[in-house]
Amino acid sequence: LPERERAELKRRKLLLEVTLKSYWIRKGSAFSTAVARPETELTPEMIAT
């Protein structure tokens, strides 16, 4: 639409401009389907309680 016509439609509330955002998401080098649990260090105090 020409700028003048677009301004007129916006003024009369007949036109609504919407901004669309899109993202491309891909698997990265660190992608893994397995969840690795870090090893925890048990101290004697943790075992006692």
C-alpha cells in the first residue's frame, strides 16, 4: 500500500501493523539426548546424616 493510503487506514483504525519474528533453531555441537548426572563427592558428614 502507498504510505498515504496506509496512514489513512491506520487513522480510521482499519489497519493494524504487526511485526512477526521468526527464529531458526538447530542442534548445536553440545546436543545430547542423554542426561549426564555429575558425580557427587560424599563426605563422612553427609553419610552420617
